[in-house]
Amino acid sequence: MNNIELKACPLCGANHFTELYALESPVVRCEHCSLVFLNPQPRVEHQGFYDESYYRGSSLKKSDEDNLDVLESGKVQVRLESCQGVVDRVMGVIPDPGSWLDIGCGPGFLLSQAKERGWQCTGLDSSPFAPQFARERFGLDDVHTGLIEDVDFAGKTFDVISMQHVIEHLYEPVPTMREILKLLKPGGVLYLETPDISSNAAVRDGADWEHIKIPEHVLYFSQPTLERLLQDIGCDVLTVAKPVPGTGLMNKVCGGAERAKRFYAVARKFPLFEKLVNRVRSSRERSMPDMAEDIHILARKRKN
């Protein structure tokens, strides 16, 4: 693993930084645009880093209690329910299913829910393990292993590109995102999730914040820095959400996760139910800001 010292901010190009946390890789803030990043940056061979053991509990966390197997059946169901909400938000902007590319698709949780709603799904992940899991568990045939620059999509473009907890891993976010945007149709939607360095939890916990993971996470965005990036690469922000963990109320009311899933699959076809769900989500986000640690952004690629 090599360490690369940055002379310029990877977002705005300025060269004045303030050290926030003196860790094994110092965490600094750009004095011009306020992007937070590691400097020097440790460079990881991603293909070997995200093997099966990473998903089974060896991912870097702040305590042993957090080293959980994300492929355990109960946790898979929680992730699938969360991804249903992502598909809902995307389809609030693009109601008719088309083509969907998920970069950093992992075990296929998001694509499996998009597939259920009629989307033509393509996935990409640097892990040698996760795409195989996605194919076997969810029947997602069009899932590739590699980095974005390694895969030839043969001129194909997509209506939606999603990146859940990927952008914080990018060494060169602006040029990389511009390349990714070439795969998105004009007027298409980009969906991003990333930890929020300005969240109450991040400010409270400082260097101990659970999302400061070295060497995994090299960039730490806030809403303003993420919106700046999107504007710079040619996107207009549509919606911003800072969700809080679910209550599990639907599972309790319906008598279990499977019954809740079946109920939701039927009820979400009714616009009134969709409005109610979105209103509840928004209300929880406003009333529990201390619980929100991530930013979820939908943006549209400009047509010119």
C-alpha cells in the first residue's frame, strides 16, 4: 500500500489545508471549498481488499461489536427494505423503468429491488466475491467485476446510475465522476449516498466517528461539497435527504418481514400510500437529525 501526498484539493484544486485529526493518515480540510480528505492518501488494491471476509465481518469498524456479517439473513432483509426506499425515490423522478447501472453494487441489494420494479439492471463492483453473490442470490446476470475504467459497456448508456457509499473511496473524484457521467443519458438521474462529515454524529465523535475508516475512505463530503461536485460535472441537484434508521414498525404491524414485504409490494402501487410513506420518512428525518449520518442525493444530468 502506497501513500500519495496531495498538493492540491481533489475537489477545487486549492493548496491550503487545515489538519483536523492527526491519525495514521491525517484528516485535513480544504480551506477554500471545505472538502475533508486524507492526506497523504493510502492507495488500496481494491480487488483484494473487498473479498468475502469483508462482507462477513472483517470490514474496518470502530469496535468489535460493529464487525457484523452483512450477509446474515436478517441484515440482508433490512438492507433490501432500505433499498426499496431508494427505488421509490428514483421512480418519483423517473416513473417508467428503463436501464439502471449500480456502481459498487456489492452483493446486489439495490439492483435486486430495482429488478423487482421492472428495471433492466447492470452492476459493477471491484470485489471478486460480491458480483458472484449477486448472480447466485438475486439472479442478476449482468454484473461485472472491476473498476469503471476496466469495463467496456460497448457504448451503452443508462437512465439511472447509482453509487451507494462509493464516492468516498475515489482518489480523483472530479475526473472519475465525469467519466461515469458519460454512461448516463442526457436528462438521466444520478443517485449518490455517502457519509456526511457535517452530521451531528461526525461533529460529536470527531476522529472516532464510525465512518472515518482508514485506508478505505479517502474523501469526506458535506452537502455543500457534494453539491459543488455535482454542479462542476454537469448535474443539477433534484433532492437531498438525510435519512434516519427505520423503526421496524411495518414488520411488527404485518407480523414479520416477509409479510411486510408482500404488503408493501401491493400497497406501493397506490399513489396515496406512496405519498404517506414519503411524508413519514421526511417527518422522521426532520424530527431526528442526530440520527442522520448519510447524505442521499438525486441529481439530473444536464442535456446540454
